[in-house]
Amino acid sequence: MVSGERGAWSAAFTHGVIGKTAPPADVTGFSAARNGAVVNFRWAQIPNLDLDGYEIRFGPRGNAAWANATPLTQATPAPTPATRRRSPA
């Protein structure tokens, strides 16, 4: 309260944050196109708010697991209107 008086007690609430314990959404629209000696990857950005980036790995067909696949590249997400920042004037 503004007057400095104590307010009434309220019930305690708990909230479980699952952002870092839940797996991220799968990407959609993934494609790879060879352009000479380069391969271009494309996909739709996932909606996760705590997205830090993407990592593309390669493993033998039929026997690939994330842990033993070879990292090919990493990418940071494109800024969205909610994450874009204006540069100082």
C-alpha cells in the first residue's frame, strides 16, 4: 500500500517453469539444396521463446543418433519483432 500500511495476507502460489526442461519443438519445412560444393539448408523458425540457435549434424543413414553424429553447422535464429532491438541513435 502507498500509505505504508501492511496489506492483507494472500495465499502462496507455486509455478513450475518448464522452458529449460522441455525439449524444443521440431523444425518444419526443412530442406537441403546442393549448390556446387555448398549445401544450403532452409527451415521454418520454431516458436520457442528460449531458442538459442540450431545445430545440424550428420550421421550414417539408419544408424544415426544425436550423440554420435558429426556437427556440420550452427545457426542463430533470425530476429523476430519481439527480439529486434533498435540501435542507439
